[in-house]
Amino acid sequence: MTRIATGSLEPGVLGRADYADAEGRRVRVYQFSGRQNEPIILTLTGSNDSRTNGLSLNPYMQVFNLSAPEGQQYIGGTILPGESRILSDNPLVPVDNQLFLRLPDTGEYGVVVYTDPGAEGRFALSLLRDRTRYIQDVTGELTDQSPRLRSDNSPYEIVEFQANQGQTLHVDLSSPDFDPYLFLIAPDGSIVAEDDDSGGNFNARIVMELPQSGTYTAIVNSFSAEGRGRYRLTVY
């Protein structure tokens, strides 16, 4: 493993010198140390070299908590190759190639960078501390003991916060375990927004100008009634 530190940018090339998995995807592994509840941003950029013999690449990554028990180590990553991708204004950084994570434990973490089968090319991986000032930053878990929506009997959790009319609000809901679905409830009890996959990686995101001041409620839910597992909700 190549060790990386917070604040670093690691350029690299995925090619014939790197390990190829059973599906023919070139793989490189990185390791970093983190503290419990530390917020980080991992960004994976590719190359848009359009030359015939260039090194254009759309890379992917997965992040693992190496200190966790087996079966509970995966904490986030990009969508799998072949799935639809959500692009940002920067063609080198798809939304689903930038991860905002709050580390669950103090210990060692691994980042696996990989490609489409048979692909080779340049990439860069950066690790930064997330300095966003969140109104709410909540981690939790949907379980069989969570309350249920009447509509489909799916589990949910609620997070309340104060906000003002005219304020532009960002609400992000992510999970390594289920496909998140997000509702935003206004102070008058009406549903002012809901979302499934706008955050990339099948995560949910709502960005809107608020219609009134008061106490808003974000409802953490799953697209599937069977969805269970860890989540992170941030509001800023």
C-alpha cells in the first residue's frame, strides 16, 4: 500500500505494472491514518487526454476501515463500473468520484483505486480535511427497531434544524449500506422537497431556497422498504 497524508495529492498511472483483478480491472491501494469522527474529503480525478494513444481514464474508488471487523469495513465508494454516472461542472471530477466521509474509528483506512476492465491511464487522488461548517452532521443507522413510514412500512429517522426564509440549504444523505431516500419537511408540515439519487453514488441531495423560517425536518429513509444500515446526514 502507498501511504497518503491529509492535505496530499497523489498522482499515478494505472497500467500493466499494477495488479489486475479477476475482471481485468487494474488496481492500486492506498492507506492513511484517521481519527474517530474526523471529517474528510476524498477526490479522485481522471485524465481527459483525447489522443488515440493517450492515457484517458475514468477511475473509481472504494474506502475501507481496516480497523473494523470483517464484513463491516466498507464505508464508501464510487458507483460500480458500467452504472450511470452523474457529472459535475468539472469533467475530471464526477459527483460520484468525490466522497465526504466522517471516519467511524481511530485507526487505519484503505483506498482502492481501480479502472474499467482493460483500461489504463492517469489519475490523481487527494485527501483533505472537510472544513465545512455544518448546521447538522448526524451519523446513525436504520434498523428493524426504527419507526416506519405508513406508506410502505420502510424504516426512517428524523433530524430537525432551524433555518430561515430565503436561505439556500444543502441537505446530503449518504450510506454505504442502502440506497438513501430523503424528504424535507417545512415548519408548516408540508413536504417541500424529496430526492433519491441527486448526490451521486445513489446518495440523496436536496438544494433549495427555503420558503419560510422555522424548524425544518429531514427524514432519512431508504428507496427500498428493505433498506437497513449506516447513514450520514449533513445540512449546511
